[in-house]
Amino acid sequence: MEPTVGKPGFLRNILIRLLLFGVFIVVIRFAYVITIAGETCKIGDFCFFSSPEKINVAVAVTGSDSGTGALSVRSSSELSSPEHHTSKDWINGVQFYSSVFQNLIAAGYLSPETKALCVDTPTGRDVFALKEIGVVDSVGISKKAMKPLVKSGVGHKIPFGNNSFDFVFSGDGGLERSVKGFEFAKEIARTLKPEGFAVFHVKAKDDYSYNSFVDLFKFCCKVIKFNDIQGFDESMPEIREIVVKKIGYGNIDSDMNLNKKCSVAGYKQELVKNAEELIEEEPLKPWITLKKNVKNIKYASSMVDISFKSRYVYVDVGARSYGSSIGSWFKKQYPKQNKTFDVYAIEADKHFHQEYVMKKGVTLLPYAAWVRNESLVFEINNDPGDKKTEKVGRGMGRIQPLDSQGGGGGGVDTIQGFDFAEWLKHTVTMNDFVVMKMDVEGTEFDLIPRLFETGAICLVDEIFLECHYNRWQRCCPGQRSPKYEKTYDQCLQLFNSLRQSGVLVHQWF
């Protein structure tokens, strides 16, 4: 009799069916977790096993100076990457920043033990590069979080405590793009440890912008080095890399003595060399010359990058109506580099005050700009040859000391004058970008010397000055206006003295 073989076959069928059932259960679990829960195996109620959130693994890193591979320890959660991490732009960016950071390690500004922060990094490429070369205690912030590399936060309000980081990096022109550059700088200084380093990648490479950057961080940091490098994409083909070291944290205005005369900074004086030429010969028709001259003006903001300023300010001294120059010229024609300017309108004539009530972004000072705080006589003086005043139906106002007598055929009022130079010194700082237009009916011969006397002239980056003289009248050929005693030559001397002192001033008619 042959031995029976049915029993082993039966057991084999049972085992196969159990195995298939187990595979089926695993597939169902996996499908549920991925498609329904949107998770990996982290749901304790449905996982057959639990795993630690982070598994430290050693990853080989190439590209070191020695040419050999190095081991970088990173967690499993940090190695999980979104799909765009495989894109060409992502890879190029990571390779670029890896090279940058390795150079900084070689120079002693960064080390594997460093606690690092990358500011305003929407992609997190710089954070990934830091971790890849072994700086594992690194994190980034951006308006939109991208875990695990980037947390939610903005450069002008960093969500970390004081003195938290040994190293702070701002790439992709983050400081330049920030609408709150001064707050951005202060926050980096606040979160950086004493003796720590901050590195910035910026586009601007002119002397004005570089010195503005130095001034912006003067309250806390010292520039250690800067160099120009090639970028990795079209948005920043050329990059200026600036390294600063935190040496303290003081008052940003502590170096500004408000009672001391000053000399205009050399980098501002360089602008004068590139300015349009002054009109040496007295124009017979200055009202026509103005239109032509506006086209020739070389604005400061068209010659240099003004990104590294704490605030942007336009002061219109003798503003008259809003449409006279603020609305018609500054708002529409002045190149602002997408910066928002705080506008101050200084106008003593109460006839125009009500108009400014509804103007947003404009602060009206309803007084007369003067050399001291005192009451003054304000007189409306109509010039028969001045078509500009005829068009608006209102003569130009002139101020005189209180004991002076009127006599120009217009209304006379008593108004309050204020020390314009002192007001300017308490309103703006050396780190602000300040543009001024001055049309004060002859008072410029008092105000400009006062600006030099007090040192307030150093706070101004650019002046548009209308100098008033006994010019030819429209109405009466061969006759000069009796309103002003100064001559065109005296006005030209005033312009030349300003430019020789390093002040970028333009003729305004």
C-alpha cells in the first residue's frame, strides 16, 4: 500500500491562504493610511508596529575641500522631501548654498556645532544645504512654513528669543526685498548671539548702497568682509556677500550728536559728480526752463540703490496745495524704487490746509519753516508777471519778522514759525533716505545756512531748490520783479556752495 500524501498538501494550502490573507490586510492598511488619513505609519491604532519619529542616519556628503566624503548625521524626518526637491532649481540652489557654507566654514564663520537661522527662505534650500554639510542645528523661517525645514515667521518679526543663534543667513536679497528693512536688521541683531556672524546676499553693489548697509547695522555690528560671487539663477546672477559680526546692541542714533556740525558723507558726495550740470546763464523764461530741466535731472534714486535705509521721507517745504508738487510731481514722477515714502507738507498759508485733511499718507505742518521758534508776519504777495499764481488764484506767501510791515497789496496774518533745522533733526535719522523740495519765496537764504550751522544738512540726501531772485517778468519785457533783492548770480553761488559741500541739489524754477 502506498503512503498517503493528502495531509501535507492540505497544510500547505492552509499556509498559503493565511499568507495571502496577511498580505491583503497589509495592503488594506497601507491604502487606508495613505489615501484616507494622509499619514505614514504614525497612527497607533492602525499600525502593526510603532517606530520612532526620528531615526538618525549617516549620509555621505561629497564636495569637501579634501575631495573625500564626510558623514552627516540627520533624522529621517529631515530627509523626507517634497516633490519639488527633485527639481533642477532646487538641486542647483542646494549645491550653490552648500558651496557657500563650506567656504564660510573654511573662513571660520560657521562650524558643525553652530546653531543657525536662515531668514525669509520660502524654499528652505539654504537650510537643507546647512544640514547636508553637517550643521544639523539649523532652521529657517518664512511667511509660509515648509516643515520640517522652515517654520512660520517673517524677517521683521523673528519668532525666537534674544541671542538665540550663532549664525544668521539672509539670502535671495531678503533684506532688500523687505518692506521693513530697519526692523529686519534689528531683529537679526536681536536674535544673533554676541560675537556671532550674520551673512547677507544682496544685489546692490554701488558704494552708496554698501555704505548705507554699513550705517544700517552700525548700532550692533561690524562688517568683517564682503566679496562678489556668481549666483545660480537669473533672479540674482551677481551677488554681493557681506559678513558682519555682532559686537553689541546699542541705540541706532547713539553716534549722531544733534548739537554738532557735520560733513556730508563721502559716498553721498559721489552723487554730485554724476548730477546734471547747473544752468550757469540766467534763463530769460524760467517757467519754460523748468519743464526742460526736469527732463535732465539725475535723481539720486535713479543712480544708486536705496534699499538699505530705515525709512523713506519726502519733505515739501512751501508745499502750497497738494497738487502743486506732491501730487503732480513727487507722487507721479520721482523714482521711488517701490518704496513707500512718509510725506510731510510744510505750508503756512491756511488757505490750503483743509485740502490736506483727506490726504492719506501726508502729514501737514501748518506753520512757517524758519530759523527759530517765533511768531512771524505772513504776507500774500502777488506778482503781476507770475502766471503760476494767476492760475491758482492765490498769490505766493512770504514771511517776515513780526516787527516788519506789510505792503505787498495782499493779506497779512500773524503765524507761527518753527526752527526747521531742529525739527528735521528730531524727525529723521542718518539712516533714513530724505528728499526735500524747498520753495519758500526767498527764505532759502536763511534756511540753507541754518541747515549747515546745525548739521541737519547731513540728514538730507537730495534737495530740489527753487531760488528766488529778481527775475524778468512775463508781463513787462525788460523789467525785473521787485519782489526779491537777490540776483541770479547769488542763487548760483548758493547752488554751487551746496554741491561743493557734497549735497545733491537740483535747480527748481
